[in-house]
Amino acid sequence: SVMREEKIKKTKTVCTFCGVGCSFNIWTKGREILKVEPQLESPANGISTCVKGKFGWDFVNSEERLTKPLIREGDTFREAEWEEALSLVSRKFKEIKEEHGPDALTFISSSKCTNEESYLMQKLARGVIGTNNIDNCSRYCQTPATMGLSRTVGYGGDAGTIKDIETAGLVLIVGSNTAESHPVLATRVKRSHKLKGQKLIVADIRKHEMAERSDLFIQPRPGSDIVWLSAVTKYIIDQGWADEQFLRDRVNGMEEYVENLQKFTLEYAEETTGISKETLIKIAEMIHGAKSAVILWAMGVTQHLGGSDTSTAISNLLLVTGNYGKPGSGAYPLRGHNNVQGASDFGSMPNQFPSYEKVKDDKVRAKYEQAWGVKIPAEPGLNNHEMIKGIHDGNVKAMYVKGEEMGVVDSNINFVHEAFEKLDFFVVQDIFFSRTAQFADVVLPASPSLEKEGTFTNTERRIQRLYKVFEPLGDSKPDWEIIMAIANQLGAEWDYSHPSDIMAEAAQLAPLFAGVNYERLEGYKSLCWPVDADGSDSPLLFKEEFPFDDGKAKLYPVDWTEPLEYAEEYDIHVNNGRLLEHFHEGNLTYKSEGIKSKTPSTFLEVSPELAEERGLKDGTLVRLSTPYGNVKVKCHITDRVKGKEVYLPMNDSGEGAINLLTSSHADKDTDTPAYKEVKAKLEILSQE
Ligand code: SF4
């Protein structure tokens, strides 16, 4: 009734704009959002939020929201009812499976959707279709970090909590624009640095805010982090500063590791990275002198040909210095999307079930086969990089993408678009008619986080509940309901009445979440995995042991993979990343007027040196081109970048989209695109 609509309602939710996982009450009246109010008890953020969490929500009421299923007719789409859309989807899935086998179908889950939805998406792929071809967009960002940590310490997650970072003696940030990408987490570092004498070292090719605040800032050559990290580690060992007792009691593989490390001398590192020997020694001294150290890293490390190896080198350094298992220590790969962590945790990966249990493990497979009453293939499926290749090769015929703007964020997008066009059948499920949806045969309208219940897992492995603020707009539906409807059309008999039922099933099967249930997560309560059956959780990992057979961590030898080579004419290195105001490619924040008006279009950061050399001014329109495509963008001259280093923010899906420039080259161990290894030539199109 009108009376009820006018009541002010307060609902707890979790922010969807980054992996920090801020939680707050949203005040609403009808569909109007009155304010966002963080609570003292908000575990990740206390009473703070950043601009996106505070003002980024009006997209939920955007006129551009999808409110009806769409079915392609020639070059256009027509609106349809759910029944028609769902039976078309299930009929086509069935046909393709019968004709080409289950592995001709591929599934992409979303790191913006809930844990329960990622669980269901992998259950649909594995349990209903019968393929392990399921992946999520952590493949674009943090899979190399997960790999580096799995090799060395066993769990691919932050070693402690965000709050715990405050107690570290030293914070080392490598390849992360933390102040803009993880604002509320960065605030904690800024505060400790200013008030508690915490030391801060930043390694980046761009002088961003945290670099300006740091005690020591280094600008290594692009793609060379592994070399200086290894040289610093070697120097620490050579000086006798390694934590001998920790290594003896808790770590395997020292001998082989040290042998491989010998090539990383200070001289070699200086020559390769451009960082002087004196500075490398200074870094080693600062780490040695600190009571504890944490290392934060992000895409500047992972999106390279050797992204997994550099992540491994970070973890090796922490092991050598005994910086695991005590407060204020450990590895912090910073997750980008709100639920990057959870999408992988809950099994949307081609080689792993929920809880990172291996598809190849017969016992694990048997457990799921029994629980789901199906047969699951023993071979890992295709990751999203391989799916695109598979379409080009003619092996993949259908794709179901849920909540991912693959047609903008994947690398080498011209190649990706060509693949989309070759698909026999393409289903895109989203809240907006995305660039990716333009290629679809069927578009299914989903509901954003404010219109559903479920859980997200933030970068510190913290599982938090979100509550429904609004009813789904128009005919849109929560993703879990859509996946269940498709599964049931295909003959499954799923009867989840609420996301808590899905969590209950996952908790029974996946050891990391044994004690997770909705009561234990009520309101602002939260749990950091692993969670034992009795409900005790693990804010700080590795206190007594590492999750390997003998309880010990492993030092894992790694080598440098040299960056991609380009022909000489491609002489400009194009770095890329986020802006504070925008969420990734901007697909949500561009729909929020409050944010769009502040940062309307993209720009290219150019150093004063390069500007001088090429005659560039603020506003000069240039074309950057690589062998894969080109972008047009206006220049902004700034000393945040130096020399032939330019920076292109990633929040553009039109003529300035970074992935028109990127290649299909990828991290050798995980296939994460080498987004950061781009060289281009620059031409002036017009002066403003
Ligand atoms: Fe949202 Fe991240 Fe900002 Fe927190 S820091 S309000 S989670 S975008």
C-alpha cells in the first residue's frame, strides 16, 4: 500500500564495488535510496566507506535496466516472457550437448554475484550438463596470486584480516594502486603509517597516492618485480637475517630454493630492474628491521607472462623472513571485485570444486557424484581464455555468461568479439544490456545485489550476508533463481527455496565452509574461512600449520620470464588500471549520475618528458596502436608517470577501451591475460 511504501526502511547490505567488502545499512523509501550508513560493527570498514559505496547505487533504478528476457531476431532483439526464453535456452543446450557432447558448452560465473550463485553455476555445468568448462573472472586478475599461494602456503587468500594490516611493522605494496582500488583498506595503512610509525615501501611504475606517502618508492622496469624481490630475499639470506627457526620448524624446500636463488645477485637485479644496489639493500634492511611485514599486491604483479611466479616470489620472501602465522604479517593479494574470492572458493573454476578440491581427485569427484547423483568428468575443463580459443577452433559451440562484461574486459577484444559471432548459441545474463549482450541470442534480466539475498566473501576471506533492499525490478530475477530454472528445465530437480538452502548444501560438501550457516552470519556477523563445523573461524591463517600433509609450507623456486617483445616502432609502454570513481570497466558506475558527472570520459596520462618530445599538450587527441587494435584518447600531462610510460584508465568501453590494445598472451601458469605487457605507437590526431 501507499502507506507502507512511504515508510523508511533500513537494510543491511555489502558493497559490490571492490573486494574490501564494506557493509552498511541502506536507508530507503519506496525505491528511493536516502542514505548509506556504515556501522561501528561493520567488520571490514567500521564507520567508513568510499565514494562508490556511498554514492554509487542509483544504477539499480536506471531506466536502462533489463526488465524482460530478450530473444534475438536477426539483427535486433524482441522482448519475451520467461517461459519462452527458458525453454529456448534449455532446448538449445540439449541439442548442442546431444550433437557435440557436453564439452561443447561453456559457462562463465560472475565475481559480482553471490557465493550461492557461483556454487549453482558450477553445479549446473558439472552436475546437469556434465562438463568442467566453468570459470570466472578471477582468471582476469588474481588467479596467479592464488597459484603462487597454493604452491607455497596452501590457501589462496589473504593471510590475515584487513584490520590486522594496521598492526604490521612494515607494509610493502607491489603493483597495486591501493588508494584508488581499495580505498577503505588503504585508509588503514595511511593511518598506521602516519600515527603508529608503520613503515611503507611502494613498488610501482606509476607514482600514485600511496607512492607519494611512502618512506621508499621504487619504479622498477615493467615486468621485472620478480628480479628485485628475489635479489632482496637472497641478500637477506646472505646476511644471515633469515628466520632460521621458522624455516627449520615450519618450511620445506630450503636447499633447492636457495640454489635457484643464486642467480639473483644485486648486480644482476640492478641491471635488470633499474633499481640501484643501495636501494635494494635499503629494502632488505627495512624488512629485516621491522617487527613484522605484510605484502599487498594486485594486477601490477599478476597480469604478466610470469604473474604466478612473481606472486610465488612474494610468498617465498615472506616465508624466509618468518612473516606468516603471526599478527601483522603475511600475503595480501587484493581482490578486485566484491566476490572474486568467493567465485573461486565456491568452485567456479575448471580444475577445482568448491573449497579448492581438485577435479582430478577421484575421492572428491566421488563425493560430488554421490551428492548430486551424476557422473562428473575427471579431466579439468577449459578456462575462459581456452574457451575463446575453443570457439575459434570450432570445438566450443555454446556459452552462458552470467554477470561478466567479457566483451570489454577480456584481452584482445577484437578476437573475443569474433569468437562471440561464431557461437551457435550464446546466453548472456546481466542487469544491463552490456557490450557482451549485443552478441547474444538470448539475454536474461538479472537482479543486482540490492534485490536479493546471499553472501559475498571479501579479500580477507570474510563471508558476509546481504539482505534484500528492493523487490526485483520488472521481470528481472536473482541469478540463483534463473540458474535453478534452467537446470530444472534440463531435467534436474532442484528445490532451493532460499539461498540459505544452497549454502547448507555447499557447507556439507566443502570442508572450508563446514560450519557456515545463515544464523552464524546474521546481521553484521561474519566468518573468515576455513570455518570448522563448530563455527570457529580463521581470521589469521597458518598460526600453527600450513594446509599440506606434514603441516609445513614450501619454498618454491621460480625464475624471471622476460616481458613480451614488440617491434621497435611500438615504443610506448601502456600501463592500465582503475580510477577511484569507477568500478572496473564502468558498467555500473557510468549508470550512476553522481559518479559519471565527476569523471565523464577517459584520458591518457602522459609524462612531461614524452609531452615535450612529441609536442603533446593537455587535450591533444592521439591514437595508440598495437598489432591488435587501436584507441583514440585525449592526453593529460602529469608527473605521475615517467618517460615513455603512459597510463590508460580501464573505465571505457568505446574508442578508448584498453583491450583494443591488449594481446592474447597470458601468464604461463594460469592463462591470466598479460594486460600489463602492452607497447604501442603513438600518433597525434589533433591538438585541442
Ligand atoms: Fe565499496 Fe570498496 Fe569503497 Fe568499501 S572501499 S565502499 S567495498 S568500493
